Amino acid sequence: MWENHQGMHPRALNGILHRKEKMAAQPFFRLWRASDPTLFQMILVAALMAPVLGDCDTPPNLDFASLTTMVNETYFKSGTVLRYTCRPGYGRVNYVSPTITCRYNKWDYDEFCVKKRCRHPGELENGKVITETELLFGSQLKFVCSEGYILIGKTTSYCEIQDKGVGWSDPLPQCIIAQCKPPPDIINGKHNGADEDFYTYGSSVTYRCDPNFSMIGKASISCTVENKTVGVWSPSPPTCKKIVCVKPTVKNGIVISGFRTIYTYKNSMVFDCEGGFILKGSSLIHCGENGDWDPPPPICELNSCTDLPDIQNASWERYNNHVPTKERIYNIGTVLRYTCSAGYKPALDGPTTVTCQRNLTWTSHIGCKEVCCPIPELENGEIISQHTSSVNSCAYFYRDKVYYKCYKKQLEARCREDGTWYPRTPTCDDHCDFPPEVAHGYYEKMRGLQALIKTEVIYRCDKGYTLVGEAKLSCSSSHWTPEAPQCKALCPKPEIAHAKLSVDKYQYLQSSNVIIQCDSGYELVGPQSVTCSESRTWYPELPKCEWVIPEDCERVRKGRKVMQCLLNPGDVKMAMELYKLSLEIELLELQRNKEKKYTMETTL
């Protein structure tokens, strides 16, 4: 029903229509008869300005309310009031008029109908009610059961129109605990469950296989809920099978753990490789449910060098306490060193080593070539004989010997491993052999201008020895002249108490002989004559002159023996006290024996 909030008559709308009808009934041409053209223009402008001055178009279609009466007009004057009524599911707002008013080309109104509220649905036992909005008309409830419970009924409910109000479309469902059928039996095994008609959610049973059978799967299963609708056992029950895995063999591998005679399901082994090999695959394997090893056994691939190169005229140095051979294996990065045989040397400059590379090959090596001794050139002599080996291209090689004659003197030279002759290269000039060796002495070459003209050496003796003979020797006609000197020992003067020496000196030359004579009252114990030896000691051992004790001086002799045993005077005093005590004990024993004998005689 339309209402006018500015004092209009309830039939004002009809009056407007009446006036419009009356105006429309007048002949149109009479307008042109107006004596004043201005009047026509005013009427036309008023007609065109009517919408601009505040008329509204069709009233809105509200979600929460509807018009009380039907209207057919398309334009409504400013101030027109229309009345609405709340739609089902909505209720009036207190103190707010259910009307709309045309103002300034639009319908003006406050919200006068709101959604009705449904009652609280209550609590869901063993579950919960989920609400995302207020409990108003059109809202939705969701029902969810706790874990292990199954929902019986609708999962949702809506606040809908019921009679003259609102209510929930569906009642609260039920949440009942899930139940599983008895656990299934398995072949070659059994479970520990009781003989029940059903098992509730969370119940569990454990399976066990018969002897000599292995379990495939989980031993324990539990009653669970599937798709929130039915109780099922999870996981699936295990199976019991006879499983035996064949012991694997890994070439060049070693077993670290898992030593057994028979391998059954889930038994494991751990492998490693021997030195010089690298493990490909998993070091840990398990006996699988199909009798196979999972993962497959590993393999040991060669990761080192073998087959050492053959190097002629060379030998390998020791490595890790062994001599390298072609059969041994060596890790990457290993460096082996070789030495050229005696009489040979490296053919080129560079290290005499080979290294094991990442491609498992040895680095290249330099060979060994022979070292030849020079061919002797004798201008004033001749080669008498020679011993040569002829093992290579050398005319003279290591250990070859040459016998030659110079100035009617027969000489010998030997080819050494470094390609030189020993004692010198065979020639017949004034070169001499090495100067003669002197025991306990040594020689030095003379230096200076004289040494450029003539080869000379001078001999010196070690400490404690003296030179006997010419100290200086010269090389002449391949001979050393004069004869080499000697270094003779110097013995210190013999120190013998209460004795006189036949020759009294500070030092005595080697081979010197000395006679010892004791003073009066002393006698000689040991040899009377000693000789200075090469070791700077007297031979035989020096004698002693001991005091001759008279016959009635036996106590003095015993005292001297005590003094020899006990050097400390305090010890001597202690010994005398003990000796005195022993004498007293002997005396007491004699008295006791005497008294005992007397007693026995008296008794008889």
C-alpha cells in the first residue's frame, strides 16, 4: 500500500492520474492557439524537466521484503512513500518503518527486516558441530564425528523456513564407535586375538609365524576407519613363508658382518672390498621376501694399478716393507721408485719413479743405460791381460779388470760402477796409487806452488800415538818414496806403589819393556816385566807390591782384610762391635753347657 509522508490524500495517486487523463482529453491543436508563444515554451520545458526535478523510477525488489500492493507506474514523484512487508524467514526491526521514500531521484529507506535466528542445535556426542556463520536463516551446520566413530545421519543441516518461523532442516546425527570383523586367519601362522564377534576401533592383534617360517609384512594390525564409514583392519595381515637366500659371493670382496650358515628373511650382510678395489653398489644388503638379496650384492671393481713395467737393468726399491712385483696392486697416487743396477745410470734427467694414475695405468719411465769406463791409453806401458764381461756395448764395464805394466812394475785397475777406474785410470806417467795406509794415522796432501810440480803428502798420527819415520812422501816414477812411516803407541808411566822401574820416563814408546822391582819389605805379585802394546796399555797386567807380614802379626793381617772389605770407618766400628757381641754369646753358651754338665754329674 502506498503511503504519502507529506500530507497527501490517500487517493492522491488517483488524482494525479485523473488530471493526466483530463489533460489528455483536451484537443492538442488548442495549444497552438495560445495567444502567447511563450506559454507553450514554458509548458514544454516543464514537461521535460519533470524527471530532473526529483521523480523516481520503478521501486527496488528487496531481498528481505516485498511491496504490499502491486504498482504499474514507471515514474513516481519525489516524496512518494511505498509500504513493504517482510519476506518469510525475516522479521521486523523494532522502531524502523517498513517503507521506502522517493527523494532526489532515488528510493531512500533503512533496513527494516532482518534474518530470523534458529535455535542452538545442541552438542553432538563423540563429535562436533561446525558453524561458519551465525545461526540465522540460510546458515549451514556441518557434523563431524571424532576419530574412530562413524556418523549415522545427515552430515549437514540448514536453517530454513518452517511454519511461520525458521528451524533446522535435519536433526543432529549419531556418532557410533567403529567396529571391525574378527581379524582374518593366515596360513602357517596365527594371531593372539580373542574369540570375539567384533572388535572396536583401536583394537589390535599380533600375528606370529610357525617355526621355520618368516613373516612378510607387519606383525601387528589395528582396527581403523576407512572413508569415515566402515571399520577395517590396517595394514593388511602379514603372510608366513619359508624364505632362504643363497649366500652371495663377491669377488675381491670381504664380509664385514652377517656371518651365517643359512640366511632367512631380513637377515643382512655388510661388504667391503679388498685393498685396491672400490665397492660399486650398496654395502648393506638384506634377504628379501622372494629369496633374493635386496639390493643386489655389490661388486668390487679394480681401482688400482697392477702389472708393473719391466725396466731393464733396474730394481725396485722397497715399498711398505716389500719389494714391488707385477702381481701386487697399488692404489691411485702410489709412487714407486726404482734404482739403476750397478754400472748403469738413468738414460735421461728426471725422477726414477712411476706413479699409478687415475686411468689405472703407470706413468712413463726413463730407462737405464750402461756406464762405460774409458779405454786405457798406455804410452810408456802395455796391457798384460784383462777380464771383461762383454754384456753390453762397453769395451770396459763394471767389474772389468785390466793388468798392465809400467816402468817394469805390474799394476792392476778395476772398472767401478760410476765409470771410473780404481785405483786410477791405467796410465804410465808419474801418477801414483793412493798413499799407503798407516795404522793409527792419516795423511794430508801438500798444497801450494810445490804441489803443482810434485805430488806430496804428509802423515800425522792420532792422539796418543807418535810418528816413527819420515812424515813426508813424494810420488816419483809411480812410486811413493821414502818408505811410509809408522804411528806407534805411547803408553803412560806405570803407577805401582812401593816399586821401582828399570826405565823411569813420562811416556813409553810401543814395544818398550819395563822391569819392576819392589821396595824392601814388599813382595811382587804379578809379572816382573811388562811391555807397551799397540793399544797404549801395558801387557800383561801391571803387578803389585804387597807388604810382607811377619809371623807374629796375624791379627794385623786379619785387620787389614777387614779394612779391605769395609772401607767406611763407621762400618768397621760396627763390625767390631758385632764381633765383640758374638764373642760374648760364645762365652755364655760355654758357661751354660758347663753348668748343664755339672748338673747331670751331680744327679748321677
